[in-house]
Amino acid sequence: MVYDARSDRVVLFGGTTPAGYTDETWTYDFSNNSWTLRGATGPAARGGHAVAYDSRAGVVVLFGGSTASGLSRTTWTYDVGTNTWTNQNPALRPGARSGHALAYDPRVDRMILFGGRNVTDLKGETYAYDLATNAWASRSPSNAPSSRMGHAMAYDAQADRVVLFGGLTAGGPDGGTWTYSFDSNVWTDMAPATAPRARWNHSMAYDARAGRVLLFGGLMDTGPTNETWTYDFETNAWTRLESIVGPRPRASAAMAYDERSDVALVFGGNGSAVLGDTWAYRFHAAQPPSAPRTLRASAGDAQVQLSWQLPVEDGYSRIMHYRVYRNGSLLVELGELLAHRDTGLANGVGYVYRVAAVNAVGEGPPSAEVTAFPASLRVTVSASPVIGDAPLTVHFTSAVFGGIGNRAYNWTFGEGNASALANPSHTYQTQGSYTATLVVTDGRGVEAGNATVVTVFQLLSARPTASPASGFLPLTVSFRAYVSGGVAPYVFLWGFGDGTTSAEPEPTHTYRVAGSYQVVVTIWDSRGRAVSETIRVGANEPPPRSAGSGIPLWPAFLVGVVVLAAIGVFWRRGWFRRILRHR
């Protein structure tokens, strides 16, 4: 997805829908919040392609991607004004690939392409495309990022550099920041002190007014994220931007910066499902954050446990720490934590607390105050295991200190079930993150509690199918794997048993040599868990035919058998002798 400055429209092409690849071309007008289906005839339906906007020519440039017939290496341009796609068909061009990144350097009027994957491996090449001469050129810099796919790139106009972040390498998700200069043909590893966590299939765009590269979302080792970051080339610093309201976690979203409206736009992506929502983000000058929300105090034995939620507004600057005030005086200054335990208190005495958030600009207003009276009842809890695949049986253990009289236990496991045992076991059947909470009440009615978190994943499984599973040569077979469990999205690798492979989810393959083939499909989920399953395909030679006329031999054989049987009947009944006597 890119912003077309001439038409003041964002242009979106293709992608993956619940029904598969699409070839639709859409434009979005931020001023009236409307998408328009253009209906232009152009490239084949695809996903994993890359696009960038050529501001000199006023056209969108598209390269590569994954189609139903395989990986592509075509170069297309789209003119919004005439609603026309054109296949440029350059004589020299990069190899077919998907998962690569493309950015336009307007100062030298070149498209810069890096990375991607073909059928067999990841790529680490750097190419430049000149639309004026319709020519791709391999740049072959001496130093470059490692081969990767699912990375993102954006051109920083102030720095005159293409900025690259992240991607999936042979060693897993990467968190490196690189910049590329066309003039010197050099990639530089910026190695900033602070940076987003390693990820792939994230989105990036350049905010021209702020002079910053914006990054959103992506797939980390823990799953999809909805983090928003900015990168400042001048200070070589990444800054995380916090916001209470924003898109849900996702990967593979499309992102573009609308220069006229000064907003970054995000569309779609893949989270818990394929998404189709549209979001706008505007980078603002920083100010102090608003007050933390929902401050709570839970009293224990000579201590008070405090917890609170993020402010509604972070002031357009990352919250650096929180200040906790007790009885009007500063108690402690914390990092980015949302909880604090105040210890060494006197039981039976009331304590008044407030919390304020602090960002780079300064301290915001404090929260509403809460009062707590420490008591002698204290509870600790533990769980084993705390993470695993469903069905997951977890054993919970509690320890209670202090209190008077008999104790009553009330465990809630975070999905509707409960127990009155002190040390229960519970089996989680479905995937999710569950907070198991224990509240203990003593004989005076004093309550104390604690909680622990259990994370459950659905076991990754797959059932491959082949249609047809056998037949005569040449045999064309459609493959599909029904996947359940794990954490989407998934990566597929099919081995067809004849030395060829495919990374498509639902490939088609033609066997031209007779044999029984063991087809193996390996599937990875976003946590890196893998499962492999096999299926057999039989490819047989066609049945033989008689020489000459092409009539099968077996009908003639049957006729001969019938004639011999008739002669035998004639002989046994003496009909041949009667015929001879009459003659």
C-alpha cells in the first residue's frame, strides 16, 4: 500500500483474503473516509509483493509476489489518473520472489529492492530500478544485511537513506536496523542502543513532517504485536509510542503515509484472523501524559500491593516511569511497571496513595487517591506448569500466613471454573492466557489474595490431502493441509517426493515419472513450533494398447476363447460327423 501524491489517494493492490489471493485495486480518500474499488485490469492475484510510489513519474511500481501459479518476477506500474496497469516487462530483472521490500529514492529517481525468498531459499540481493529506462540493475554492495524476508523499508528524505528493519533470517526473526546510501552503494548497520524487539512481517512508512520513520506491528517470537515505534536517523534512536486506543495486534498489515493529511494509515493484516479494518495515526508534539487509571490497593500483612493501568494519553511520548506518592510525599520512582508493593508498614494504620506518570516532557497529573489498611493475613500462590499445550493440567499451590480462625479458599481459574480447595488441580482445554486468582477469608472476614498467570496453546496439528491420490501419467495432483492449533500465521514447505518443493499453502504438482511418492508437508506456526505429516501418491503408466489400430488385445482374446468353446460343443455332440455323412 502506498500514497499517490498526485491523486491524494492511498493505493492498495492484492493481498491475501480468507478466500485466497486477490487482484483487486482499491484507493482510499482520507478526507471523506472512503475506499473505492477501481476495477482496473492488471497483475494476477497475489500476496507477498512489494510496491512503492515513483513521485517523478506519478505512478505506483509493483514487483514480484506469490501467485496461484508460483512466484512472480514481473514489474508493473499503475496510474491512478487513468486507472491503468502497465506490465513494463524489462529485459533484465531480479529473480522471482516474495516477502521482499521496495522503497523509492526520489533524489536519484530509483526504486531500491532488497531481500525476499524464492522457492528454495532466502535472498540478500540489492537491486535498483530506473523506470525512465525500464532497467533493473544489481548493486552488489560489499556489505549488506543477511538474507531475509518479511522485513520493511522506508526512504528517509532528511537523511537521504533507505531505512531497513527486522525480517526473518535463517537464524529466526531479526531486530537489526540498517540504512542504505545509493551514492556510496553502502549498507550500514546502525546498531542503535534501543530498538524494537526482533520481528518480521511488520509495516513501515516515512512521516515527512515529523522527519521520522514509523513502524507498526509485526510477528515476534511471542506472536503478533501492535507496537508503534519511530526512528530518528539523526540521533540513531528508536522511540516506542504508547496509545491506549489503537489497532489490535497483527502482522502483514499495509501501511502508508498521507502527506497532505499528515496521517499514517494502516489497513488489514493477520492477527487472530484475517483483518479488514482501517486505522489512522498522527504523530504529535509531546506533552505530559494523563493520569494513570484505576489505581487499586490490596492490603496484606504489614504491606500494601498497588496496581494501576496505563494513562489514556501518553502525551505522544513513551512513558519512562511512574511516581508513587504515600500520604502526600514521594515514596518511590519506578520504571515502566504497573504495580508496586509497599512493605514495612504498621498493621491497622491507614495509608493514602496516588500515582503519576512521567514521560520525556515531564510529570502528568496524579491518579485518584486510594486508602489501604494493612492486615495480618497474607497469601502466596504458585502454579506448575505455567505454560504448555492444551489440554494442560496445572497444579496450584497456596501458602497463607497470619489471620484468625478457619480459612475459606476461593480459587477462580480465569475461564469460569472455581475451587474451594487450598491446593487444587485444574485442566485447561482451550488456548488462551488465564489469570488464576485465590482469595482467602479468615475467621474475622478479612480477605487477602494473590494471582498467577497460565498460558495455554493449542497443539499444532495438520492433515494433508492429495486429489487425486493416484492415477495415470502425467498425473496432476492438488495438495492441501488442514491445520489446527498453534498460533497463526503458518509457513508451509511441501516436498513432493521427486526432488521438488513448494512453499505455497495449497500447491499443485504434476508427476511425469511412474512411482509411489511419499509427500511430506512441514508447517511452522508463529511460535516456531513445527509439525510434519506424510501422504502417498501413486503415479502409474497408462495401460498397454495393441499395435497398429490401437484396439486393445483383450477383446480379440475373448472372441478366440468363445470360438474354441463352440468347436468343442460341436465335436462332443457328433454334429461334425453328421455333416460329413450328408456330404
